[in-house]
Amino acid sequence: MKIESKGDFGLFSSTDIPDIFFSDYLGLASGDAVKVYLYLSFLSKNEKDININEISKILSLPYDVVNNSIKYWEDQALLIKKPDGYILANLKEIALSKLYSPKVTSSPDDISRSNNNKTRTICIESINNQFFSGTMNPTWYTDIDLWFEKYGFDEQVMLALFSYCTEKTGNINRNYIQAVAERLV
């Protein structure tokens, strides 16, 4: 299996992990899956040819754990399977494509909605400050806005949802918040 990426090579190179990994993926993955991802990131710089058995030995993890971790990252679309190996997805590009969709005009409904969203903006900023210490990843803004629209929650319900989910799990988990929101509707 071959892992590919573009970057600097050499003894003093570094392995860059975008902040998006830490804000969007780290908390949801198992420690072993994170270990495998970090090692694959390291290997991808040099386009190393390596197999799951070797990764298993190097990381001191059972073969099944490494294999399941690779499948997990495939499911998360961070690893793209090729006939001869994998390519690490560009996390920055993934986040940008989630956030950016060109808008060339605004309708009267859009303008009206913008005026109505001022309280929503204040709520989202409160969530950012209270639950993310002011460092909320931009993809969360999109998700929260989607949940407002999809579930019809008002601002107090959204704040209560984040509070409840954080108390229950001890951290911010996107999938858990969405599952609880779906049960509330």
C-alpha cells in the first residue's frame, strides 16, 4: 500500500496536521485511530510503500485495530482508497468546500432573513464563547445554522441543547448533538 501527499522532504521536515483535524475529527476518533492517522500523515510525506502488518508492528497495535482505523478514516473521507494505496485528503480543502458556495445575488427574502438572524448570530457567538472558548471551527457555524433551520429551534433551545449534550458527554460531539436534536423534534 502506498500513501501519497505533497510536501517537503528530508531529515528536518515536519508533519503538518491542520487545525481542522483537531477541531472536527480528533474528539470523535478513538485514540488508536488518531495514532494510525498521524502515522499515515507522517508516511505520506515520503510516499512510503508500507502494508498494514508493518504499521501494526511499528505502532504496536493489532492488525484488526489498524485495519479498522484505516476504514474509519475512509468513512470520514480523510483517506481516499486507490488501487495501489491511499491518498490523504486535504483537510483545508474539505473545510473550504463545506463553507464556500458562491452567492451572486440576494433576494428580498434573504435580506429579511438576514435581519431576523441577528439574535441567531448572538446565540452562535454565545455557543462559541461558552463551549469552545472562542475557538469554534467555522464548520460548526454552518452546522448550527443548519440545525436552526432543520429543527426549527429558537436560540434558547439551541443553547440548552449544547448545555445538555456537554453535560452528558463531557465534550462537544457533533454527532451526539444532532442525534439529541432529532429526538427533540
